Amino acid sequence: MSESTIKVPLLDLKPQYEALAADLNAAVSEVVKSQYFILGPEVECFEHGIADYCGVKHAIGVSSGTDALIVAMMAMGIGEGDEVITTPYTFFGTVGSIVRLGAKPVFVDIEPDSFNLDVSRIEAAITPKTRAIAPVHLFGQMAPMQSINRLAREHDLLVIEDAAQAIGAKQNGRPACSFGHIGCLSFFPTKNLGGFGDGGMVVTDDADYASISQQLRNHGMEPKYYHARVGGNFRLDALQAAVLNVKLQHLDRWHEQRRENAALYRQRFEEAGLNREVTQLDSSLERGIVLPSEREGNYHIYNQYVIYSEERDALMAHLKANDVGCEIYYPLALHEQECFRLLAYSKGDFPHAERAAAMSLALPIYPDLSPKMIERVVEVIADFYA
């Protein structure tokens, strides 16, 4: 097959399944034989594994990453009249969870190079109603947690790490979810550790938050049919846990493969003369793309490999016409979404988030991407800019 006929999907999970098929099928079969489908031993095993992996004392399996955020904030008592500082450039679930509990999201713009919260802007957003800061470790790179925690301590605020895209990411050697009061994970199939459906986890060192979260995920019930709280059906099922227990053993290797792919992308794009600095955006002097950056001290796990291009939509069409998968994460900043008009923000309030929504594009980065596939992606982009 010539390079010009190579198809490069944005994500292909088939090689991963084929490599682990025997173990995955056996694990699922054991659950079916046990007839223990909701919570139970597989979920408990997975919770212990995640707690160890994230360097925390407690992990509570739930039904999705969004439900992890809801359970975490409910356990913290966040609700009507409270404000939570977060980013306008992330998946809807982060902000939707805040609003569903009656609290108000307060947005702070992002850093253009990392896509994460700009810490220098947080203090100005703090009011007497602020209860928490909810940084999102977007695309697999951690937000600056030491600075966020320092602000939180100074103002007596809670910290909720949204690490849905960042399990295994590190900052100065410490894993994501070990910095905040609570961390939240997602096991949606596209994540670095993805199940065969939805799943999530609440992780914490706080025994009270853990105990309340365990109650909340199961209708606030403890013991059976006695309800101490009004919770919900947020339980992680055993089939997902069985799959994830198998996959967790391979997660660090998959992270390294993603990082190797990112390094090869950078090498090839720089050889092609296509890499620009983020400060050169909006300049008519040069054409090219801005590659993802990795902050000093961070271990980026590249759940997504997101570039900037001022000609994003035309580039995306060119890639797809040449059988190269790509995706926009996310095409509209959250303060511009129709459902959040009640927050009374306006276009122009968060220019870096808005520019990211207008110019960002995710390229394939999954572990089984071959060097030839990466070279094909670079070739197609180089052809666009020729």
C-alpha cells in the first residue's frame, strides 16, 4: 500500500481489543457466570486499583465521568447559591454538572498554549459566594495545581480536579487527582483507559467525602432500603469494571506510546517547517500550525493531540478528503452555548477560549498509530500548506 492510500482514523480501538481479546473475554465471562452485575467484587477490585494508581486512599466507581462530577459536588455540599470557578473551554459535562446542582459556574479564560485555566485570572473571579475551583486537565495535560491549591487555601475554597481526560497525567511526579479535595475520572471508550461503555470514578483522600459518595451513587442507601440521603442511580456495573481491570494493567505502556507518537509528530512537523508559536497566531506573516506544548514538570498523556490552525475548517476538509481522521474539540466555548445564556456572558469575554474553539483541531494520537500513519498525516498537512 502506497502512502497516498493509507487511511488514518482519528481513533481505532480494534488493535487494542485484538491484543487483549483472550483476557477481556475471560473477564467478561467470569462476570456473566457470577451473575453479579451491579457493583460487587469486580468493581471493588477496580476501585482499589484506581486508588493505588492515582495515589489516593479512596475510589468510588460511578456510572460516568459526568456523574462523578455530580456525586463529588453533592458530597461536598455544593448547591444553590454557590459559585464554582472553572473553564469555558471543556466538555459540557463539567459545567452542566455545576448548573444541575443549582450552583453557578464562573468562567476564567484559558492559557492559549496549554488550553487549561489561566491561574493569573482566578483571584479576580473569587467572590463571597465562591465555594470551589474546578480545574480541567484538558486533553491529558494537568492544570497548574500548586498555584490553584495555594489560591484555594488562601480563600478557603474546595478544589475539584476534572481529570476525565487525564488519568495517569502527572505534575512534578504526582498523579492527577492527588492534588484536589476530590478528583473525577471518566472511562468513556475514547479515554486512555476506556471501557466498553460509560463509567467513571470519584477519588479522594477524605474519608467523609468517600463515604457520602458511596451512599449517593446508590440512591443514598445504607444499609439496604434505608436512605440517609437523596442520591441517584450512579453505580458502576461489574462488566465495565471487569474490562477496565484488564486494561489498567497496560495503561502506562499506552501512555508512553501516545507520548512517542506526539514526539514523532513534533519532529516531522518541524522538519517540514510547519510549526509556529502560539504568539504568531492571528499573524498574516506565516502559515502553519501550532503544536501542543508540554509544561515543565508535566507528564502529558495526550488523550487528544490538538493543534491550532487559522485555516482550521479548510484544513479539516482537506484531511478528511485524504482519509485522515480529525475532530474539533470543542467548536463553541461554553459561555456561547445557548443553554448557558442565563449566565449573561458575551462573545469576547474569554478571547483565548473563543480562539481555541475557532482554530483547534485534534489529530490521531492513539497508541497503535504507526510511524507511517503519522508521516501520512504530516504529508497531507504539508500538502495543504504548500
